[in-house]
Amino acid sequence: MAPLTILTDSDVQAILHGITPAEAEHLATALEDAFIQYSCHGDAQYQPHRSVISRETTGATSIFMPATTAQNIGVKIVGVGGQPRETPTTTDSSATDGGGGGVGGGKPVAGLKSVLTLCDSAGQPVGVLNAAELTGFRTALGSMLLYRLRQMTEKVVVFGAGKQAEWHIRLAVLLRGKDIREVTIVNRNKERTRQLLDKLSKSWPSHIELGAFSEDGGSGLEQLIVDADVLFFTTPSKTPLFPASYLLSDKARQKARYLGAIGSYTLEMGEIDPALISAVGEQGASAPFSSQVWQGHIVVDSREACLHEAGEFVKSELKPEKWLDVGQVTDMLRQGRQDKEMKEWLESGFVIYKSVGVGIMDIAIGNQLLELARTKNVGTSIGNF
């Protein structure tokens, strides 16, 4: 019987910030395995629904995200602190639409706290992990699964300056650093951007230029986007971060790009202009991306989840049959069942990957972190729990 391993936030950070490229590839393989089981071998039917509980008297929200695999069962609990408020009336719109302040309304003051509890398939507890760092890491790792295949990745642009942005940058550099020349952060909060730049620069490859975009009032943002090979979107924006026209111009369409979008997670949110997503799905000789997109497809972590939570993709009205699960794509690649056009699309075409997050990601990466913790002698172990 394996001992119960407890990993604090500092334990998880110590492991993740110390992983090697080989270890990152191993973690990516584990995540691919989970996605393949989910999308291709029936694991989707064994996933419980997440639950959200909000207390109107305190403004606090609790989110319960259970998941199962053949090897593990687990649940991630996320707490969103809030301020007490009066009991809402039926005319208080902030009671139902979130009020713009938090998951369930009210103004969050304590930030997100989360914990992942893991058991083996028989229900024996094997791990308790602080999940704050883990969540950002596993989401970014999902974006890396197809990004690793890209031929061109010299110029990377990241929207956002939080934990998700940080891990997209760290993993991109860890896995493809020798091919990257520039990383640019786009974020309105200058202080938060400065903090992220300071954190990253402590151990940064000398051949990669790291900086932040500064709006000049002209066409600077459009030029930055047109020049980019890779765009990562990590913000909870409710409006597109730039208009579709930036990437629909003749100049922009002279090259293809990889877009990884993970920020929006409700139907009201949207980082990418729905018109751009619609254009990607168009087919025929006159379609904007006809030579850059394989049969009008995009890739998602879970089509079912994205249909309920990915706002801009639902608004785009791109037909769901054009949304490929990343598990399906990965399985085809492993089995050698992809055709030449699909392979070219993934490596050098216009690829959009969208993730809203699914519980199996936490279980897959959480389980791997427990293995790394035991190997590296990190954390606290309790025998005979």
C-alpha cells in the first residue's frame, strides 16, 4: 500500500520549477494518455458533473470538480473568498450573473484557493496536493501538446500576466526554447506585467528577447500579432482581445500560426473574435484559410465541455463536428492514422486549440507529481493512513 503523500504549495512549486525537458515530455505523454482515454476509449462517461455552491450571506463560492480514471479517483476543490452582502432579491441581477466580481457574485477579496485529493481506484487516499500551481501548469501543458509539433515558433505573444501566462511561457521555453527568439507579454496591468517579467528574468535564456508590449496609439498591436508565430490567450476577457481583421488581411495570411486559448470559461466570455473562428471553419477555394486549415477543423480539450463553456466558440456558430478533441488528434498521430494534409496542418497550418479544463487533467498531472515527489524526496509521507 502506497503512503499518503502531502504536497504543499511550496512543494509543488519546487517540483514544477525544477522539471527537465525530459520530465516535461513525460508529463505531456501522461496528459495525452488521459485525453485519449477520455475521448477515444469511453472515459468521458465516467466523469461526474462539477458543482458550484455560493453562499449569499458571505459572498463565498465553492467549486467541486470530481473526476475518475481507471487508476485514480479524485476531486479538486476551489474556494473563492468574498464579502458578506445582503440577501439578494429577485431583481438583483448580480445574484445570478456573477456581478462581474467573482464566480457567484460578490467582490472576491481572498483570491482562489484550491486543493486536489487523489485516491487509487479502490478509494484508498494516496495524495493531497495544493492545486494553485498545478492548475496553471496542467492547463498550459495542454496547450503544449500540439504546440510541440510546430515548425515555426520564433515569435511568441502571450495575452495575460497571471499564473496561466507564466506557465505557457515557461513550458514553451522549456520545450522549444532553442527555436524561440522573442516572447512578448500583452497585458493592461503594467504592475502585474512587471512582476511577471521580474520573475521570469531570474533564469532566462540569453538568446530569447523577453519584453512587454506598450501600446503606441497606432497599429503597434496589429503588427505584433501579424508578426507572431504563436499566440497564447490566458485572460478571462468578455470582449475579443483584437479584431478578426488583424489576421484576415492579405499580409497576415501570408503565414500560418498556432493559437492556444484557455482564458474564457463561460458563455459570456471570449478572447478570440468569433468572426476569426468562423473564418477558420470556412471551406472552398475562396475561404480565407482554405490552404492553411485541415477541413475547417479546430482542436479542443473536450468538445462537450467547450460547447457549454467556451463563449466565443459557441458564438462563432462553427459546427461542432468541426471541433476535434485533442485526444482524438493525439490518438491518430500515435497510431499513424493521420493523412499528409492533417500532418502538414498541425505542423505548419493555422491551428486553434481551445481549453476550458476537464478534471482528468488534474488527476493525470497530480498523479505524476506524486511520483516525482517520491523520486525527489519532496513532501510529507504518511504510512498506514
